[in-house]
Amino acid sequence: MKPESEKLLVKAGRALHAAELLLRDGASDFAAGRAYYAMFYAAEAALADTELQFRKHSGVHAAFGEHLAKPGLLNPKFHRWLLDAFDKRILGDYSYEMDVDDAAAGEMISQAREFVSAVETFLRSR
């Protein structure tokens, strides 16, 4: 695994930990944002290991689907989860209402945990 990918996985783990703390403290909207970023950093790690880097979230999303999910290197459900988590992060960060409740944030954290684990397994098997 490339050093950059390793560093991004560490960052993903930190984002996941922050999401869990935020949810525990009742900040489900911000927990959703950190859960998204855990997935995002893991997606960047997987792409960086294949020499792909992007400046925008949309580029990471598209490349993850094209280069990892579509060919079956990672389960396509992870691509869907990444896109759904992005939408919830936008709501959590920019809406003035509590659009992401504890249950939704908890589900995102569970998905992020599985997502990060799958990327780690994928990268260690290369």
C-alpha cells in the first residue's frame, strides 16, 4: 500500500471516531458529516493506490464508481453509500433544520465502518 493511501486510511479512522463521539454527544447532523468524510477519505485512499487523484468530491465519487465498484473490485453498494452519505452531509452541514436524526447518523456510521474496513482489506490484498 502506498504511503498516501495509508495516511488517508488513518484520517478515515479519525473521522469515524469523531462521528461516533458527535453522535454520542447528540450532534447527529455533524456526525453524519464525519461519517461521510470517513468514506470519502477511504475512497481517496483506494483511488490514490492506483495513481488516481481528484480535486473535487464529484471526481472521487465518479472515479470510485468507474474504477472500483463497476469492475467489482469493491462491492457496488459502497458507491451508493458514498453518494447517499454525501447528500446527507450536505443536509447536515447546510440545512438550518435537523434533517439528519440519530438513527440516520447511526446507520451512516455503521456503513462508514464497513466501507473503511472493505477498503483496508482491498488495499492490503493488492
